Amino acid sequence: MLAGSFCFAWMAASVHTLRLSCAWQVIALARSGLPLIFAATLALLGGARLVFFTPRILWVRSIAGSVSLVCTFFALTRLPPSHVFTLSSTFPLWIALLSWPLYRERPSLQVWLSVASSVSGVVLMELSGPADGVEAAAFQRWLAIGSTLVAAVSTAVALLGLHQLRHLHPWAIVAHFSGVASLFSLVAFFSSADAPAAPDPPRPETLLLLLAVGTAAAIGQLFLTKAFSAGSPAKVSVVSLTQVVFAMLLDVALWDRPFSALTLAGMALVVAPAGWLMASRTKAESDSRGAEKNGHGAAAERGTDPALLHRAAAR
């Protein structure tokens, strides 16, 4: 996940650089189309079986991820990458809030405090205004913020679905997601009346940056897929917060972008509660596994371990 976060930070930096020379829909097509070619080719060369219609959870993951991709790339052309990654890291809060109507799980005090902190952080980041060095109309900025929050909700659904696909080859998952994302990007391109076409002829630096977007996305998606397929989603999600750090470092290194005190305070108020919730969930999962292990051990000592009884019955 750490390697994936690094790749996604460079992908976001490339997207942000392309904002003045390419429509965001064209960049989204490069981000989804190139990984589709890479993943399908490597899957076939490696003998992995590509999947299309089943399992259904794969479609849930791909559709949710595609919605997140479209919203994120729109935002990356209007906000600094570090701001986009900060806002998208709120997905644990959305999981907790959506659990109320879906699973009848009332949010705890910790969740409400986290929500209040994140909302305050978003307001502080917006109050920092044009100091971030990115010129955009107020309406466009708020639309980008809203798109990023929609991406956060979609990301939560996609990552939870990804953990249930451990039996599939990572390149097959990446290929399926990239194919669905390409369709979403095409719809976004043709449904937008003001989307300009790609430069004709495209400049060499534009082509190189589009290639960088697709390559970094393919590598990052592979690392992310392997991480969430093999590890605990809560633990891996904590590591994914490093995207914010990498994006901030690139903002400073590539654009010499200053971060005001309001911006830094707002980012902290958004990221800290997300990390707090994920760390709490990780501890709860660990305690649950420990209790389950102790329960099996006690049962074994009493001669009532289900596994032992099953083997005894078989004998």
C-alpha cells in the first residue's frame, strides 16, 4: 500500500500538470485505457484467467471505483492533489454513517466527533482560498470538493468489495476495473458539452504526461489490489493515508506551493479522525481475533473444541 500510495501521488501530480493542456475527460481515458491494455496483456502472458460477468461483487467494485475515478479526476484539475487526497481520505466516516440506515448501527460518539472535525477541516481548507496557487471559480472549487466527497463514498464501497476478491488474480481485477472505468470515462467525455478535444497534434510533453498517468495508475492499482486482497482493509487503509503526505511533498517540490496555517490545520482536522476511526477498527478486529483464538484454546483444554470433536467423530 505504501508503494501504491507513492505511485498514485505521482499520477495525481501528472494529472494536475495536464489540467491546462487537456480536458479532464481525456486524462481519465488515459488513466483507465492504458492500465486496461497493460493489465489484460500481462494477465494473458502470465496465464491468468480474465473475468467478465461473475462474480457480481467484482462489478460492484468496478462500478464504484469508476465513479470514484471520474469524480477524482474532475477534482484534480481544480484542486491541488494534496487537497483531493485529504478529502478522499474521509471514506471511513462515510462507512460509519451509511451503516446507520443500511445496518441499523447507530454512529458512536467517536463517529460524530470525527464528522464534526472533518467538516471543520473542509471549511478551514476552503477559507485558505487562492493561497494554494490554483485558480478556480468559487463554484468550481465547491463542485470539486463535492465530487471528491462522492469519490470517498465510492472508494469505501470499492475497497470493501476488493477484500472479497482474494481468489482472483490481481491483474484480472485491474483489467476488469479499467475496462468499466474506460466506459465511464467515455460517457463523461461525450456527455459534456464543453469538453475540448485532445490537442491536435498533441505536444510530446502532453503525450509523455498521459503515458505517465496511465503507467503510474496501472502500477499503483496493482499494489493496491494486492494490499487489500491480502491484508486487513482497516490496517491497509491506515497506510493509504500516506498519499496525503506524498502529495504534499510533490506540491512543494514541483510547484513550490505554500501551505498556510489554515490549510495545514484543516488537513489535520480531516485526516486525523479518519486515521482514528481506522485505528480503532483495527484494534477491535485484533481483539476479536484474540478472543476467538482464546475461546478455541479454552474449548480445546476442556475437550470441546469443535475441530477436535469433528476429528474425533471422524475417527
